[in-house]
Amino acid sequence: SHFIDVEHLKILFAKFRVKIVSVYRHFHEWLPSFYFELNRNKIPPPPIDQWLSDEVLGDSISRMLIFGVYREIFDSIDVVDYNHAKREKGLVHEVLCRHRISNTSNACAAFLSSSKLSANVGYNLDYVRLLWTANQMRIINKTRTERKILPISKRLESWWASNGSMTGQTLPSKCVGDTVFNIIVETTVELHNSMRNYLEDHESVNSVRLKALASRSSFCSIDVEAILSNPLWTEAIERAVNEA
């Protein structure tokens, strides 16, 4: 954890043989998971493009660098590449999916997903914010929605996945600006460079850069105002609420 007193931790475990296992994940893959964990209980959750301020980026980068603090204090430390671990299903799989030493259900589901970019998310916060806004605008029944906001949001997401692919429409969205996205890309590359000596699978810097550049959609949020001005969407939202 970012807030653990590592030196005190070593004193507590002084009588034990301790091996630290650090799971490394590309910064651009980890950041959406971090966003979800910090904002999952906020109503309404902020859109990711607004959440990614300079302060948040700085804090996020410092959390990724905590590995260096452990390395300076503990003698035995291994680094496991997250995507490599997904293929091998070794120690990381044991911790996330079998021992469940913490609330890791979402992390386990993401780990077992075939997508390399799977974030540790249980649902899409954009749809929660969409329903909350629709409530505020009195488009839908407030009391009924508040009781079932998560299943309704998942129903809406599934509806769009089906309807959008059939109609060829794109979801109105707002994305982080070029400056912020470039920081994400360059941070991903720099952190990967600093970790390469500790990883068994030496993925090239160019490969990591290309993956980071292709991740821009991960830092977009749906344009709630544009969606709620579209009768197709307001009808779908009303239907999802009535069927819940």
C-alpha cells in the first residue's frame, strides 16, 4: 500500500524470512483501475477525464514508485509482470483468486479476463453517473432507480453494446486532453524502462509505447448531457428502469 510505513513493517517481521512480491502493471493499464477503486462509492462518480488532474497524476505516479522503497529496505523482493502472470496463473492467481486475502473479486475477474487491458472494475461508473443525472433531471423515477442503480447501469451498458454495434453509432464521449494523455504515455514508458531489469519478460519500449498510445479510449467518459438530449437514450433508460 502507498501509505504503509515500510521501515516499521520490516521491524514487525524481523523474526521472519520475508519475500516481497511486487506485481508490476503498465501505468496506462493500472490507472483506470485506480480511478474505479477511488470513485466507486461516490455518487455521482466524477468522469475520468475530469478526475485526472495534475495532483491525481502526481499521486498515481508516486504510488507506482513505492516498489523502490520496498527494494531499499527488504533484502528479498521479486517483481512479477501482471500480463505475464495472467498467462502463467501462478502466485498472483493464487493470491487474487484462491486465497482472497482481501476483497479481490473484481481484481480476480480482471485477472482471468482474456483482455490485456482489463481494469479492476466491477461496473462502468459512467452509467452510474448517467442514471444519477437522469434522476436529477426527473427523466426517470428517482426512488425506484436509487434502489437498483447498479443492475440498471449494467443493463444499460449491455443494451448499448448490442444497439451500438447494430446501428453503427458511436457513444458521445469526452476524453482527456493531449497534454494529460502524453503524460500518461511517457510515464508508462519511463516506469517500464525503470522496471525492465527486474522483469523476466523484457517487452520492448517501443511495444509498450504503442500499447499506451492505443489506450486513449480508456481515458474517455461518456458525454452525459449529449446522451440525455437524445430520445433514443432517454427511452432506453426509462425501459431499463421499468424492467428492473
